[in-house]
Amino acid sequence: MKAHSRTRGSDAFGAGEETKYWSLLPLLVQSDGRGYSRPPNAHPLIDPEKHTTMSTIEDEQAARRGGRFLGPYQVLHGNRDLSLLFGGQVVSAFGDWLYITALVVLTYNLTHSATTVAALTFVRLLPYALFLPIGGALADRFDRRKMMVIADLGRVVCMVGLLAVDSRERIWIAFPLVFISTCLFSAFRPALGATLPAVAGGEKNLVQANILMSQVDAMSLVLGPGLAGVLILLDQTRVAFALNACTYAVSAITLLSLRVIPRRERNPAIEQGWQTETLAGFRFLFRERRGALAAITLSTAGLTAFNGAIWTLAVVLSERTWHFGSQGTGFLNAFYGLGGLAGGFIAGIIMHRCRLMPSYIGSMIASAGAIILFGISPTGILPFMALALFGIGDVVNQVAGNTLIQQFTPDELLGRVFGAFESVIVGAILLGALGVAPLIGTIGPRASAALLGIVALMVLLGCQSHLRLVETPHTVDGGATTSPMMAPTITGGEIRAGD
């Protein structure tokens, strides 16, 4: 029967049509082989077990409209564990940016030394490059949730210790506390990346879950420095450390509330040495999957060198080139954060229509173009729009890259692989942070920003042949999908990656 239109309420047919069709009832009952009569209010030509009413269709359409409005946040609906994880990390990251901003300002106000500020920043970032691979090995050996809780509680102690930094003579206290806090986060980060697939609610939600987690830093980058500015204005800078300690406590409480299914215990007979385990993540990234994961890692590193240089470039360009004043740096960073927030919604739309790898490559090109535009922009709104565009592209390529790594890495290696990946990325950020000052002195701030964008494009171009190995997914038994470069096996209803 052809589709028909509905004229009122949720009735499927008009009254005249209903009378006409009820006249066919004897024939319909006779041909019904299941031996039961239809209820008086049922339509004879509609199977009550299969029929989708117009009200149901309207509900589904409303849900789709609501899903488009909510963007990546719709994945939280009905997912208690993901909601807890996301909420806890939003609060924690908000505290991170609050603490970082306050730490820089407090250090400069107490010492009036840019060198001390730079040294403390270097001490804060260095453990990421050194200890993220070790954190990944720990995440694959021990209970990931407990690891994150212990790391959060340790960081609470560090933040409380920073409250003692109230004079130039006591600034030395900040160095070991900041170093230890970052070491703890180096254990936390790989465990978080490896835990996300377990709470996402299936592979179909993994992209949305990664988009959601990408919003954490964007939201906190907009709000955290703002509150820090208020505290600085009120001459209560150190209160930021106490507030950050509270955010870590909130994160620990949410993590304790997660109901993550415990992973299988590793067989002690096949345990490897710490050095072998730590390097396993690097070996997998750079040797397996026919070089595709290595291409993702290197191309991402080529782009994120700009993330290390942006703080210095924003200050110099804002003060010397665009004459925005010192407050212009804050506004530029805010636009980057706003771009990241928008990127979460845009990433959902793009990845609904495109495969992951084309989304990754396209966003990398857009981000590199935004960096070049940032460097050559005249004064006005264009520099702000360029950083907002970079924020959008940064989120899209982060989500696509992380999802590809999660899909093509066995669970027992996820922690070490994420540790190795994050270590390379942080190394690129450190390289950008250390190299931008001499670069500015040699060719100027505008050319430095443009050059970083060009280098990112060149690295991406060099990785193209390996990135293309991630082709259109194929369907395997059970409706699961896989890329030609990965041969999964299905055991107990779960997909396990092959080599």
C-alpha cells in the first residue's frame, strides 16, 4: 500500500477511509495465520507489532532535531559513566587553567623576572615529554581508574603546598610541586585516553565521546583564565591554588563513582621489563598498521608545534604589530577557546557525513591555513577570526586522530600507545615554545607564524602516502566495520584488532 497523508491528531486514516477498510475485516482475519483477533481500536491493515505510528515518527524527528542542537552532548543521554567522566574533567580542566594563569602571574609579581617565569613553565611542561610513556605503561599494567584517582589526590596535595608560596624567598617551593603535579598528570592522561572507549557506550559513540572530551579544554580555556583575572584583580591570586585542589577532589570523586568493567588480568608469565613495556607504545605507533599511525602522530606533531609558540607569538604580535595592548593576548586566547567550543559541534556534523581520515586531513589543512592567516593578518578582527578557525580545526583533527588510534590499537596497548603519542605531541609543543623566540629574532613574528603553518603543511604532505592507507571501512560479520589495514577478529561479541 502506498504512503498516505495524515490530516489530524495521530490518526493514521480519516473516518471515511477507516469505514472502508473495516469492511475488509473478514478477509483479513481469515488470512491471519496467527489465530488471534485484532483489538477494537487497531487498524486492520497495520500490524501492531511492526507499525510505527505518526506520533512515534514525530518523536524521532524531534529527537533528531534535538540531537543536532545538542551536538556532541547528546551522547551523554542515558550514559551515566560518560557523564560522570566528562563532568569531572570539565571541573578539573577549569581548575588547571585557573592554576596555570595564577602561577605565571604570581611568579612574575614576586620575582619581577621573566627568566624565572620561563624556567617554571619549562619545569611544568618537561615531565609530559619524559614521563607520559611511563604513564602509559602503568595504565596498561594497573587499574586505570585507581591510577587516575591516586593522581588526582596527589595533585590536591601539590596545590595545597603551593599556598605556601607567598614571597620571593619561597618561590623555590613552586618548582618541585609543579614538577610533581605534572608527573602525576602524566600518569593520569594516558589512563584517561585508554578508559574512554570503555565508557563511551560502544564504537558507534566513540567519535561523539572524543568530540565531547575535546570540549573540556575549550570550555576551561574560556572560563579558567577569566576567574584567575578576577582573583588577580582582588589580590587573591593564591586562592586559585585552593580552588584547583577542590577541582581535583571533585574529579577523584567522579572517578570513584564510575562502573567500569575490570579488564582481564595480565598473565605474569608474559610480563616484560619496564623498558620494553614503556617502548612498546612507540614501537606500535611507528612500526605497526603499515605506518598509518606514525603518519597521524608526525602530522599532528607538525601542527602542534604552533601550540607551543602561540603564547609568545600572541604577546609579541598583540603588543608590537597590531597594537592591541597586553589585554589583546587574553582576547586572542579567548577566541581560540571559542573556536574550540564551536569545533565540537562542527566536528559532529563533519564526521557524520565524512570518514575519519578525510575529516582529519581536511581539518589539518584548515588549521595550517589558519596559522598562515594569523601571521599575515592586518590589524582588526582578522587575527581573532584566524585563531577561532584554528581552534575549530584543532578540535576536529584531535577528535579524528584520537578515534583512529583508539580503533586501530588493541585494548591491552591503549595506555602505552596514548602515552607515546602524547609524549611526541608535547615534545613538539616544547620545541615550538623554545624555538619561537630565536625565530622571531631572526625573521620577525609575522613570518614566524606563517612559517610554522607552512611547515605543518609540508609535514602533512610528506605523510600523505601513509595516511591514505586508512581507507573506507568494510563491513564484517555482526555489522561491525573495519579498515583494510586492520584485520579484526570478533570474540565474545567484541572486536579485537589484528595486525
